[in-house]
Amino acid sequence: MGVLFCPARAVRTVRTITIRSESRTQMVDITEQVASIVHESGVKEGVCCVFVPHTTAAVTINENTDPSVVRDFLTQLEELIPQISPHYTHIEGNADAHIKSAIVGCSVYIPITNGRLSLGVWQGIFFCEFDGPRNRRVYVQVLGQSGAQ
Ligand code: ZN
């Protein structure tokens, strides 16, 4: 039986992706940027954490092949949580964005196997803007073991 974890091969890489969103609600496919950070980290087996440090934005994993999936997601989310409601009390006027952010979530974790993100064939990683346009950040932390001996 091999060694499960070798401290000498432990890697921790932290990077920031910057995004300038272009509309109030928008989903930005960041899969390639995250994949290249994983590639540059040299991690062969581990985990990649993608974290959004904002209260009116989010990150999720979903289909990135057919753009209608993203369109339907944003349309339906808007119908469920409209921008304007007589029930909102938040003085900034972006209560809907806070609720959407909380529901969609501020982090995703993707296993890394053989140096690659273990995403499904149709899966992509999306930064979700709910109160743009703004300058945004996404933290990517890669933890695991390199392939070096
Ligand atoms: Zn607010």
C-alpha cells in the first residue's frame, strides 16, 4: 500500500481572478481560468476551492455548452426573487441580490484527479453577478499533492 499523503509533495496555491461584470445580473464562465490555475499549481491529486468574497454575487457549477441554460437560470431566478418587492426593507435597494447570493452560494469545491479538474462533460464553473456592473474578485485555492517525487 502506498503513502496516502506525502508532506514533501504538498502544494497550496492561492490566486485571484478579477472580473468586471457588464450588467446587473450575469453569469461569467471562469472554467478555463480555474483550470489554468490548477495546471500551473502542479497539483495532481487534491481539491480546488473557488470562493467569491462578495454578498451580492455567487459561484456555481452548471452546463456551459448551451447558453440557454444560463439564460433560463437568470430569468427564473429573477421571477422567484424579483429586484423590486414591497416586502424588502434593505435600504441599499439590492435585497434581491443578497438573497440570490445566499441561495446560489459563495463557494464550490472541485476534486482534482490526474492534474485536472474532475468536472463532468457538461459542467462549467460560473461566477454569478446579481448586482452589477461591478469589479469583482474570485479566490481560487488549490490544495493537494504534486506529481514530483
Ligand atoms: Zn446591500
